[in-house]
Amino acid sequence: MNLQEVLKQSSNLAGSSPTPHRKKWFSKWWVILIFVILFILLVLAVALSFAVYDEIKNMDKPTGIDLTNQPIVPVSADDDPSRGPEDAKVIIIAFEDFECSYCEESYPVIKELLLTYKNQIRFVFRDFPALENSQKVHEAAECTDDQGRFWAMYDKIFENQDNLTVLDLKNYAEEIGLDAVSFADCLDSGKYEKEVQKDLTDGFVAGVSGTPTWFINGRKFAGAIPLETFKQIIDHYLKE
């Protein structure tokens, strides 16, 4: 076999060798898997967006309240400070702690209700000093009641909840125009210690386990209630 024949045979063999077939990119399994995962994540993101949108849209809508199945609790207003006529059709008895953050959250709600319903509701404040240092704060509020200024101190306390030392309370008493000496004597002597503790005991007997707890015409509601829900409950009783 001469050189020409050898070269020709080599050329034929090379020409007959199969050319490796490259797979197209979209036929590779890992690429398909990535596309599937991305599609699933996109679907979940869209679904979550709709869920969050519905939640925000319904956030301000009052929740339906079923008052028919709630038992009436025999809780007394006692002789505690109140606003509104004694013969009001709706009576709200509140067990609150002056240092409770949820009570502070409810403070503007109650003020708005008293403005909106004026002489249609009666609001009664009862002491429930569940937190460690709030006993003396409640005694201070009781001492202001001796001088007919309970609600002025009530405002001062909730508007300055981070500053409620005994010295702070005495300063607030002066700011709202109390006889500072009489107030200090009352607070330092512990004159209303037993009165505050009586409210606390009455609260436990009525089933209070946290603050704020509201008894609206005898029916118990626990926790901070949104303004619209409060209105819904009040309107229910006003229509009866």
C-alpha cells in the first residue's frame, strides 16, 4: 500500500467517525428543575401578596361581635371614679393598671368614646395594679379624687406612663392645681392602700386575669378593644 492509499484510508476513517451530538440547553435536567423552582416561588409570592393585601384591606373593618352567648357577670362599680350619668343605658366598668401598655393603648379610645356618646354611657375606673410598681400610682390617683381632680391625674398618668415615680406624681399633682401638701400627706401615709387592694380583689373575684378588662353591661371583654369594635358593642346596647 503506497502513501496515497494510506492517506485516503485515513481520510475515509476520519470522515466516518460519528460527530458527538450536543444537547440543547433546555433539555438539561438541572435547567428544567431551576425553571420549575422559579415558577413555584413566583406563584407563592403572588399568593402571599394577595393574602397581605386582603389583610390590610380588612384591617379597619370591625369584627362581628356575638353578645348572645356571653354570660353576665355581677360586677359592682363600687364607689370608684366614673364619668357619665349613673342611669346611662351602657355602663363600662374598667379594671386597669396605670402602668399597663395595653391600658395606655386604650386610653385614647376611651376618651373618644366619652366624646362621641357623651351622656349615653357611663365609664367607671377600677384599680387593678397587677404590675410590680403600680400600687403607688393607683394610690396617687385615689388621693387626687379627694380634691375632685381624679380625671386630670388620670390623663397625666397615661400621658406620662414612662415617668411615674413618687416624685413625678407629686409634681403632676402641683401641675393640675392640687394642694400639694395635702396630696403628699395622703400619698405618703398610704391612705388608699387598702382601697386599691380591694379593687384588685374584686377584680379577681369577677374573673379578671389581665388588664385592661372591661365589663360592658355586665359582659366581660379582655384586652385592648379597637374603637370601631367598642362602638359596635355600645350601639348594640343602645338599640335594645
